[in-house]
Amino acid sequence: MLTGDEQATQAQAQAEQERERAEQAQVQAEQERERADRLAAYLRSQGIDPDQLPE
């Protein structure tokens, strides 16, 4: 059984891990947005409207 201090330390470690996972997800989402933006710009440079692609 954990003491109060040990429980608090464990809770802090779990919170830090969750914060890191959230930050990684945010970075990945931003990278995906940037890639999508680059692809859209490339398509436009080729005369293709990326908003009018068939689904």
C-alpha cells in the first residue's frame, strides 16, 4: 500500500505522462495540417482545386 506522498508522486507522474501524450498528439496534428497545406498548394500550382476533388 502506498503512502500519501507516494500516491501524490505517482499521480504527478501519470499527469506528466498524459501531458506529454497530449503534446505529442498536438505536434502530430500540426504536422499533418502542414502536410495537407503543402499538398493543397501543390495541387493549386498544377491547376487543380483541392476543394473540388471527387470523394
